[in-house]
Amino acid sequence: MNWNILNTTDFPLENFQEPNELSKKTYNINIRQSDIILGNDVMNDLEVFHPYDNANFRSTVYYIFQEKCSTIGSKTFLEELLKNPLCNVSNLNKRKECLNTLSNIDPNTYTNLLSQLKKTETDFLWFFSQNEKTVDELINTIYFSFWILNKLNNDPVTMTSYNFYKIMISPVLGILSPVIYFIIPFIILKYKFGHLFKMSFFTYVKMLYKSMTMSSNVLNLLNSGNTMLSRLQIVTYILSFLFYFQGIINTVNVSQTAYKIVEFISNKVNNAFTYLKSCIQLNDNIWKNIILPFEDSFVSTKIPFDDESTIQMLRDYKPFSSFTIFSHFGDQLVKYKNFNQFDFLNIVNKSYIIDALISIITVKNEHELSFTKYNTSLSDTFVNSKKAWHLCVNKDVSVKNDFNFKNALITGPNAGGKSTLIKTLCLNVLLAQTITLTASEYTEMTPFFFINTQINIPDSKGVESLFEAEMNRCLYILSVIKKHPEAKSLIVMDEIFNSTNVIEAIAGAYSILQKISEFKNVMTVITTHFIYLTKLKKETSFVCYKMNVNIKKDHSIHFPYILSKGISKQYVALELLKGRGFDESILNNAMTIKNKLAK
């Protein structure tokens, strides 16, 4: 029998819950909760987990890191890490030291182990799925069910022998049984009488054939003319052959089913133990020496130490490369019967943390991120970055900017890069206060207790207008900084109050920004097209910056995306519409009106 043709891809045992759902049953890490106030819209504004269009998940910050993870659980830990920024400098420095140490070890220490985890994780998660009753009954067919024999289910040799008999010997006996009925008497006679029994096997078979023929002839003679008995005899022969072949088919089906179950269970157990063995090796190589001293900076509840006998059992396990019927599979069957997957969760959760931190280091190396320097000054509130860029923009083509902000008001034409710049600033702050890295050559900053963004404001139809939504966010900002005047805050607003008429927009923005600037520990970065707001530099600590475009002699526009001090008075939105299908007369008329208004 060719056992390789037995395809288990449609085997009912494979039908189990999605791995992402099952991993929730294994994940038991109490992440250190955020000690800051994070605005409700920060994650969406910065597209950390969800893109604006809700379509291209690859454009999110989270995707950059999670695609480097090998296990599902590590992605969950990474997500929680990004959702819980800290301002406690002690914990941030511990995280930084841990990641810095991890970045200096040889990748060969963990690369193969992580690859092994990726290949075998779903098999380990299978043990957390809820099997239907029929599936459990199917699995139990390869074990002894009679209570007196239950103890034999814990003996590997017995389990191998028992199932080998069901898979190989039983169908062979079923096929050969009629022949054996003839052969055994001949062997007994030969053994009993030795040289006195001189009949050859061929003669022995001929004699049996003649005796059967004679008995048939005698029956015909006694029942001559009775066709009913003759037909009954024929039917008896046919039924005998049918029962024989039916028995063979049943035996082979039982054999095939037993083989599939044994192969399936053996592979699941082997891969699950391979997964756990790799977890142990990762823990030995990385957890004890690198992560354990800094564990409390990542989690609020330390993961307990594992039972040494359990660890040793996993270390001693020798996985097989591929299953065969001649494998000593009884060991896997016994392990399955006694396997309690919940006993290994501490080991698994440590590997989740290791995997997540390694993914962070991988991104650091590939994107050339830098560790953050934290300033604990009580009098200053700032972010000082050299050659910073947006992490989601390819480093090789991105334009890098230097900035040392306290309170900044940025002007510039459409598509000049203002929005990307403030997202760069805010995203780097978020990364600095979670994974201690920034997309820059160098960043020094004061960690912030309150971070709020006002970048992508949706229009809640039937609830509030866009202007009301902006005002409500400003009201929220003022309430928080009034409640925590000594805490350091970062406020980022993109094109403040651009949703209403110019007069009221300027008036509202001016008065709110003037009020916010009174709080010495608040760092505010604003982008705007309202030049009037630049007057704030005379009355407050706001510094004016610009992001101009280059208009060439042929009227083509070049975007350098460079930040510099000053005020931009460029208007190029209409020029950008050229070549977009608008009637030329419309654009010319619009340009004439613009030039009159700009005087």
C-alpha cells in the first residue's frame, strides 16, 4: 500500500478556529499601561494602525513592525506596546538599554529559532481549538477504550505496536486469511510427520481441489434435478467471496483512517514540541541575559519562572524530520494524551516578547532608526531632531529636516510638506515614548505627559459640523493643560480652523493659540494658510517657519520639502490645478482674482 497517497488536507481534524483567534487564548502578558494622556485621535491622525482610506494596511506604522514578527502573539504585544506610550524616563531608559543590548547580539542567535516558530506556531495553537465530539471520538479510535487497558495508553511501545497492527498487519491478515487456511494445515502435517509426510505442496493443493469438486459432485448426484439447491450453492459461493472482499475493504479503510489519525496527531505533537523547544532555546539565549533585567519596563506583572523539569523535558525532546509508518510514533501518541498546553504559556509568552523586540531591532537596522536621548529638564519643553523623516516614507527618497521646536507656526503653499512634517514630529515622539526609537539621525526631547493631534477631523453628519468638531478639540486641549499646568504637553494642529469663514477662523485661532502659549510647559506646532496668525510671534513665544516651493521660469513647480525660518507668502494651489482638466478660462479668471486679493 502506498501510504504517501493518503492526503490529509481535507481531513476533518484540520478544521479548527483561525490562528489569530486561538492566539488570544495563549496571550497572557500584562503590558505596562500608559502613564500619559493620549488624545483620542492621535493614532488615527498618524495612521499608526489604520490608514485614512481604510484600504492600504501596508501604509500604516504598525505594518512596518508587525511584518517582521514571526509569531501571532508577538504582533499583539507589539500593538499593545505602541498603544501605551510612557513619559517615565527611568522605564524609557531601561527599554532603550534592553533594545540597544539586543541590537548588538549576533542575529544567528535567533534567526533559525524564529523561523522554526513561524513554521510550527499553528500546530501548537491547534491544541487550543475546540474539537467537535465526533472529532474526539475519531481520535480516540487509536487508543485503548476499555477501562482495564487504559494504562496501556501511556506506554509508547504498546501504542506503536497496537496501531502498527491496525495499520499494517490487520489488512494483510485479512487479505491472506483464505490462503493461510490452506497453508497452516500443510505446515502442521509437514512438521508433525516430518519425512513420513512425502506429499508436495502442489499435490496437497490438487487434493484439496479434488475433494471440493467431489463434494460438489456428490451433492449434485443426491440432488439431481433439484436446480434450487444448485443455485443456492452458487449463491453461497458468491456471498462468501463478497463477504471476503467486503471484509478486506473494511479492514483497509480502518487501516487508512488509523494511519491518517496517527500521522496527524504525531505531526501536531512533534511540531508543537518543536515550537516549545525553540521557545526554550530563545529564552535561554535572550530572555535570561538581555530582557529579564529590564522586564518590568515592558510589563506590569512579571512572567513567572518555569518548572525546571518541564524545561528539561523540552530540551531533551528530539523531533523527527518527517513521519513514516516505521517511526516510533507511540511517543507522540502518549504525549498527546497527557499534553496540557496551558502548562507552557509562560514559556510561550516570553517568546512573544522576544520576537516583538527583535522585530523592532530589525526595523531599526533596516530603516536606520536612532535611539532617543531623554531630557529631564523641568524648565524646558522641546523636541530637537537632526535629519528627521517620516517612517512610512522610504528613507532613500525622503527629505530630511532639522527642527528644534518649542512653539512653532508653519506656513507654506499646498503640497509643500507641512502636514508630513508635523506628522513626522508627532510620530517620532510617539515612537520615542514607546520603543525609544525615532526616524532621525539624532533626537533629544523632553517626554510628554499629554499628546494631542488635530490633523484629520471627520465631519460627523447630524452630530456636529467640522468647525464644531475643531472647537471641541480645542476645548478638550485647554481643559487638559489647565488641569495639568506643570506637565509637559505636545499639541499639533494642521491648518487650524480651515473649516469656516476666514474672519472667524483667524479670530478663533489667534485667541486660542495666544491662550495656549501662556502655558510654559506646552509645546505647540501649528500649520496654517492664515498669514495674520504670524503676528503671534510678537506677542508670544511662537517662532515662524516656512516650507516654500520653487517656481521655475517655465512656471513649473518644484517641491524641496525643506523647513526654514520665516513666513511663506506663496500661493500655488491654482497653479497645481493646471493639467487637471479644468477649462483654461476658469483658471485664468481665478488667477486674476487671486492676484488682486494678494496685493
